Amino acid sequence: MMMPNLSRLLMVAGICVGLAGCGDSGSAPTPQAASTASSAADNKKAIGGETSAAPATNLPDTAPVVKVVTTGKTQPLSFTDSNGSVAGFDIDVITKIGEVQGFKVQFHKRPWQMLFSDVGTKQNDLAISGISYTNERAEKYALSDSYAINQSELMFLDASLKDKVKDLKSLKYITGLRVGALDGSKHAKQLANAGITDIKTYKTTYLLFTSLLRKETDVVAQDGILLNQLAKEFKQPAYTVVYEKKEEPSAQLVILMAKDNEKLRASVNEGLAKIKQNGELAKIQQKWLTAPNQ
């Protein structure tokens, strides 16, 4: 499996101050405030999820349609723009794969926890929304080759933790530490495997990040791209520790399909290989992630 290298974007040596800004860690969250109330509404959408317009392509009207489920809530990977359409790195990647393979994509927005069941029950054909490789997912679903690297990191705001937070295992030895992760995420499992038994879980990355601002948590674990994007939006200085090597399978972003849909997986992997070779993937990374593959 080809592994893209986004080290210029994601590598952090030791502990560093991330994303300079002037936000007060004790202030109330303000950006994207409306999104905190939207997850309940998403659960009330029709079975297939809320349909969102796909980027325009040159494919004919007769081209087959692949139904794609995504959250539309995780900038810069998959988010909802001012027109109500999904946009982002993941959206452009699967749209470009569809172009070179001759299929159109139809996007359906669903909460993170529903992505996997939607694909498993074949309500939608594939999911792309910052999904990392795990052995458990590989056993239950058909996964594509890696299309990007997204290393996991710990983020905290309290400077007094700089000399204490070294990796996942170090969290066990910090008395009274409150740790957060996304519900059902690989990060929650990584924390549990490291011996962290008291983990506060959240339904969205937005709620996870803002738990630091609300002082509900002291440290959160999540994908580096997503946490750093939110810190940037809030102009919030933050400390980060990358605990996942870019070579690890769990740092790879993959596209998820039903286990028995080998035909679609083969087509997706073929298209992915094409856009890697012709430079289109690097262009998309440059647009959304600022650092192309090398």
C-alpha cells in the first residue's frame, strides 16, 4: 500500500506551542456555535442522510452514481460551506477519483457514528470523512489504500502540563487529569489500551475541542489535522504532542466500503493510484492541507 508523506504538515517534535493566537482559554466558545445543536437534527434526517450537492464534473448524465456518506462537520476534510454543500479535502479526493473512474458521487451528510452502519447496511456505498485505518475496520469493511496521513495527537491548553504530558501512557500518572476523545474513535481505544480508564467522550470534534475551552477536560486526543484547524479558527494557543508515527497503519486515512464490495474497492484504488501518479492528489492536498505528498 502506498503511503503518502505529509510530514511537513503533521510532524511535531516533542511538545510545541501550536497555532499562535490571542484567545483566552477560559472564554466561551464562539466560532461555529450553531454546530453544537446540529447533531440531534442530523439524526432525524431520512435514512440515507441529508443529501448535499456534489462538485460539478464533466461526466455524462448517464454515468453511474456512487452514494457517499460523510459528516460535513470536520474542516478541512469534510465540512458544509455557506451554500449548504459539502466541501473539503475528502470531498475533492473522492470526486476526483470518480471523475477518472467514470462515476458520479452523491453526498449524504450523517453523524460520525452513523457512517459505518450506513456502509455496513449498504444504505450508502462508501464513507470518506477522515477515517483512519484500524485492524477492526479492516476485518469488517473493505478499505481503500491510504490517500493521506493524519497523525493522532494530544492537545492541551495548560502550560503546567508541558513537562508532564509525553505520550499516552504518561497520562496515567497525572493525578486528576480529565481526558476526552471522540465517541467510538480509534483515539478512545488507544487511550483505553494505554490504561486510561476514565475517558469523557463527545459526539463531534467541535464539542471535543471546545471541552478544553469549557474546562471540562484537560487533555483531548484526536486527529492532528482536525484539532489544529479548530485551534486556528478559535485563535487559541495550544500545546500538542504527536503520539502516532506517520508510518503506522493507524495514521493512514482510508475510504470505507462494504466488505463484499470488492468491485467498488478495486475501482476506488485504481482511481486513487491515477490521481497520485498524475499529480491531482498533490494539488488537492496543496489546496486544503498546504503540504503536498512527496
